Amino acid sequence: MTDFDTPQPNIARVYDFLLGGKDNYASDREVAARIEQALPAVHLGVRQQRAMLGRVVRYLVGEVGLRQLVDIGSGLPTADNVHQIAQRLEPDTQVVYVDNDPVVLAHARALLADSKETVVAAGDLRDPAAILADPLVSQHIDFEQPLGLLLCGILHYVLDEEEPARVVRQLVDGLPSGSYVFIHHLITPDESADEGTVAAEAALRQGVGRGQFRTLSQVAAFLDGLELVEPGVVTVSEWRPDEDTPSLTDNPVLRLAAVGVARKP
């Protein structure tokens, strides 16, 4: 018996289901079904989030030359995880996954039991000081050297009353100069949300108790004071697309997520 087998829906397992995974329960699938009803093309959106994460990791490791990454809110292991992409490029890249969900932690630790370059730490994005002070993190990450901070699909679960801007700023303040910050965030297509976006946000809130879409300008504000990497804060399909990246014009669901990468001076 495990002490984390609970029928309560969990966003990591909802995301796993939308990606086609099997590590989810009926309650998670119910939440996913409501999201699918509001946004029938949501599966394309989550697949492109994953593809975009790969592009970011290849940029940070392959082009910038970073050799250490911290992925907060990593979610359940799936195909082409951050450490696999990074270490294919540079095998000595250190990767630390941070999550607050015991299911995620158990799966990730089992997967990475034999890895010296990749570890999993328990932590909550809403408590950045604890993450930065975690001994396991500091054992694997040299905070005297630049690193990549990955906040992929996690900040939209930090509600306004939980001060997401403060959370990001506190994390950034703890990074050395030359580090990079990556944010992926669900957004409203314009300053006012359309019916599908409102319904999807409501499904998130009802199912897992949280979820908050923000505007493109609000997401960009999280990176204030940093040096934006071209093309700036844009939709997923506009950030350094591959040849096979679906077009924004043909796939309106891709308008519902923003991406930005920025360097700390």
C-alpha cells in the first residue's frame, strides 16, 4: 500500500492523461474530460508544450552552454524528459527536478535511482526560499555558476493572492549572473477571455482547486529586469519553431499559452 493513492484529482496526473499517459485515476480523467469539452484541441496544446520545452532545453544546453538545470513543477516522467534531452547533448549536465506531489516524487525517484547527474527534490514553488536552501538542491547545483531555471506550466497554478511575481523574483534573486529563466504560462487570447478559455479555467479550478489564466503582458511582467531572448514573450508556436511545429493560424488553441526565456544580467 502507498500513502499517496488518493481519489482527489491532481494536475500532474491530469496532464499525464492529456499526454496519453497511464499514471492517472478516474478523478483525474474527469477533470481532463471537462477541459477537453471546453477546449477540444487541448491535446495538441499539451503536446506542443512538451515540444517547446525540448526546444528550450536544447537552446540552454546546446547554444548557451549551461550545464545545470532546475525544473520546478516537473510533473510525472514522460517521453523526452528534461534530463534526457540535456544529457544527450552534454552527458555531464546536472538536472534537479522539484515537485510537491508525492506521486510525482515516487515515480521520478524510481526512474532516476541509478542516475548521478539527475536528482529529485521535494519542494513547493510557493516557498522559493525553501527550494533554494534545500541541501539536495545545493549538492547538485553550484549557485556560483549560471544555471537554467525552468518554470514550465506551473505559474498558472499560483493564484494572484499567492503573489506569483514575488515568487519569481525571489527565485531570480537567488540565481547567479548569467543564469536563464524559462516560463510557460496559460494565457487569455486577448485582454478579455473567450468562452472556451473561461470554461477551461473553470474546469481547472473546480477539478484541482486552482488554475489562473493571465494575459500576455502579465506573463511578460514576470521577466521584468531580465534580458529577453529573441523572439521575446510569445505564443508557444512562435518561440524558435521547428520545421514541423504546427502553425498558430491553423491551430487557435496554441494562442492559449505564452513562452519566454530571459537572461539574468
